Amino acid sequence: MPLLALGLNHATAPLALRERLAFDAGDCGPAARELASLEGVHEAAILSTCNRTEVYCRAEANRAEAVGAWLADRRGLDPAMLQSYLYVHRDEAAVRHLFRVATGLDSLVLGEPQILGQVKQAWSAARAHGGLDRALDRLFQHAFAVAKRVRTDTRIGALPVSVAFAAVRLARQVFTELDGATVLLVGAGDTIELAARHLAEHRTQRMLFANRTLAHAQALASRFGGFALPLTELHRHLPEADIVFSATAAREPVLSAALVREASRARRHRPMLLLDLAVPRDIEPAVADLEDVYLYTVDDLDQVVEESRRSRREAAVEAEAIIDLQVEHFMAWWQASGRHDALKALRARAEAERDALLEKARAALAAGRDPRQVVEQLAHGLTNKLLHAPSAGLREAALRGDLETVRAAQRLFGLDPAGGTGER
């Protein structure tokens, strides 16, 4: 049964569509379980980040369109429209895609490390909610091992590049020096923590941390020497901010155009830089139309990170070679697993036929039939049952002139071609 990878990312779909298709972190596990319960789908995991939403599943060959329709239905999208943005990878291509995603080779920021943690979260959520079985579980764990090896054996991670790093770099291009700027960070996840770490490295003196859960903001403020405030106080402190980084998991914007307009007036129109690193977006797009306010989203960072991309491309070539080898290794296991499944199915069928005939023999003995006759009938019946399907297949192959199948049967059953069953 094929492996399937289906989704869209920053290279194939606009931000407006990506944010509509994004899954909340807590929804990925239950959604994977729901998808795995669809007819023809047997395992599933869902990866949703600021730059991609992807489904990985083991499904029957004709179910890709149904999976796409399921995604569209979950987000109230037109299936035909969504299908035009989706890429679909099967089997070896699906394995290669996941390995490239996990190592950061398919990221907006080439080789960025955050994606591996997000892939692990997708795997963990699907596993916890019963979406995974042996094949996908093995695939994801192999992806983690590949990512670790790429990090160890290449310089793909030599520079601390991430979306957060790129955003801080953009802020430095606008403000030159960050030590005198007041920076407001909205959210408390990995992206905000990474941004705070890079800001601290540039000796930013004043950082404000705002979050819906005040304790999380306080934890970051304590770590980086900043000030914590609840999200409800955002309107009071926004005018202080020269730079705003926002990366929450909110489904609706946390910074409206009206709120930013009032803050700009209070600042007497001193320039403000707002970096929206969230998908769905945290900042209303209309903010970009305000005077003296500069808004950038994750899609705008592509140009900023081009220099870092160039420095990582040589390492990426080495990483691709590692991935090629590891795809071969996984596919060898996958194909062997399919053969084992066929062997198990053959043995199960043989045992079922044996048990059925054995039950008949016991009933005949209980009825007083001659034991010798019962045993002979059992042996004859078992021989007929076990040889019926292969005998019929061989006869059909011989009639078609299919010598390859005949020779394969000779090897499989240890037959001597001279015994009359092979080529004449």
C-alpha cells in the first residue's frame, strides 16, 4: 500500500491560503486520527508550521484526491481550488520529501533547525492519538536519524539561521543598532524565544514580552532581562515599541490596524517596524498601509536570507547525497516489509484452511468414521487446498507463454525443471 505525502508550502501557495489551512498544535493529533479512519487510509500524521501544512499517510493508491478533499472540507475551502496548490508525492518521492523537510532542505531558510522539532511534534501527536502504525512510525524515526546525521556530517547548520534570525537581521538593517531600541515580543513559543536570544546577542537593552499566559511571558522576561505584561495590556505599551515581533498561535489577529494607528499617533509618527512571524497572521494586513509603519511577514523574509542560503548551498549538496542513500535504505526496508506481509498472509490462509479441514476430520471421527479413511481424506483435502491457487496460476502462465512466472515458481518451490513443469 503506497506511502503518500500531500500538502502545500511557502513555494507553492500564498500566505493567505496557508493561514487558512493551518492547524492548531492541539488539533494535529485528533485530525490525524480522523484522517486515518477514512476509507482507504490506514495511517496518518499532520505537519503544520508557519510555512507548510502537510499530510503524511499510508493509503490506497487512488486516495490522494480524497485526502485533499478532506483537507478542503475541514477548512471550508473549495476542493478544486485547493487541489491546484497541492503537491503529491508517493512512495520513494514521499520518503525523500519528508527527509528533506526534516533536515531543513525544503525550508524557506535553508537548513533551519526549528523544523525538526516541529516534525517530531507532528509524529508525537499522531502517535498519541492512534494515527500511526508501523510504517509511518518507522518512516518518521528514520527521518529524525537522517536529520541528525546531516547536522553532524555537514555544515548545513553552521550559521544560526532561522525565521527568527532573519527577522532580527532585517531589524538591524532598518535600525542599524538595536541596543537603543525598545522591542516588543508578542507570544512565548520557540520563534519568540529564538528572536529574544538573537536580540540579546545584539545587546538589545529593553525587551517587553507580552503573552496571553502571563507566567510564560515572565519566564522569558526573566531569562533575557526584559519586562513581562499580559496581552490585555498590549494597547498601553505598544506606543513604546520601536520594533514588534509577533508569533502567537491565535486564529485571529492580535494587532489590529486601529490599534497600531493609535500607537503611531502616540509616538508622534516615529517609525515602527512590525515583523509578523505567525501563520495565521497576528497583524492585520491593513497595517502595511499606515504611514511611518513598516510591516513584514514571513514571506517577506525570503530576500533577507538569500545571503545565508548561498553559504549553505555547498553543505546542502552533501546533505542531498546523505538523503539519497537513506531513502534507498528505507525503501529496502519498506519493500522487505511488503514481502513479509505477503508471507504472513500466505501462512494465515494456509493455517485457516488447515483448521477448517481439521475440524471436519474431528467431526468425522466423533461420528464413528474409519480413522484411516478420515486421515487420508484430511491429507488429500489439505493438498488440494494448498495447491489449488498456485496450480491455477501456473496453468494460466503456461497458456500465456509466461516463462518468467514458471521459472519463478520452480525456484520458489524447489522444483527440477527436468521434472516436466518447466520449459520444454
